[in-house]
Amino acid sequence: MIRFFLLKQQQVTAGFGLFVGGYDNTTHLQTTEKYIFNTNILASGANLLIGRKLNAATGNSVLGILAGGQIAPLNSRSNTSERYIYSSNSVVSGGSLSQAIIEFSAASNQNIGIFAGGDVSGIGRINTSQKYSYNSDTFSSGANLSAVRKTYCAMGTSIVAIFPGGNLTAGATNTSEKYSYRDWE
């Protein structure tokens, strides 16, 4: 089974992380699971609105945002997003990406999320990014990565986003890119 992890940005001793969506070799998963850090317990979370895999996800202290990926039933690519509201343990529809993207990554601070790279049908690997505003639930164009890349991870602090590794046109890479959120806010 393949799952995607979304970390609630909070002190690790008081917070939790979410495993959202994924694929179990037969089904696009709608389930979420909450890993509660201070108790080491895995508990059920709210279901996603649609089963999806190969999506990207990030979050701040209020909500998580997951976007894109492949959705059931026909492995079609999606530009939709879903917002996981931590306080009510619920999932609602979110804004739309400008393109249907798979195999990309995201990182965020409290104000914005950066969704970057990935694979677009008919184009292949891309180096573009989209900036997500937590306040307005909208996506807009962001700065480009220096290289096209897909199938990689991302992480961030309140100041920078790091996009390491992945699969470039010529194959796997061990390079990373660092972006300041200030440049994108």
C-alpha cells in the first residue's frame, strides 16, 4: 500500500501527522489516518471526498491541503484539491490547480503552500510551481524550479521550502533546490 503523509505544523509532542489517500494495488484510497505523536497511536481520520494517489499534500497549523494526483475510477488526472480541517476532523473541497498534475510535491509555511514539479499528461515532467494561499483557498503561478522533476519529496520551515532529489529527464538526481517563501508571498 502506498500512502501520502501530511504533517500538521505544530510542536511534535502535541501534534499529529496525516496519511492521506494512496493506492492498495486495487483501489484509490479515500481513507486518512492520524498519527498522534505524543501517544504513538494511529487513528482513523475523515475520509477524502474522492480516492486519489500520486498527489501532493502539505499543511499549516489549521488545515492540510492535498491536490492533484490520479483519481478513481479510471486513473484520470486531477486538478482538484481537498482541505483537511484539523479542528473538526473534516474534509471539504478546495481550489483548483491550473493543470492536472501527478508525482509532484509540496511544502508550506503558515501562509502559503508551494506545489512544484511533477508530470502533466502530454507534456511530461515540468518545472513549474503553483502557490496556494491558505487565506483565499486559491492557487496562482509561482517561481519555476531550475530543472524539471517528478517523484520526489519536499519539506519546509517557516522561512524556506526544500525540494530534494527526484527524477529528472536524464534520470534520478541527488540535487536539491531551496526557495524562500518571502520570494513567493
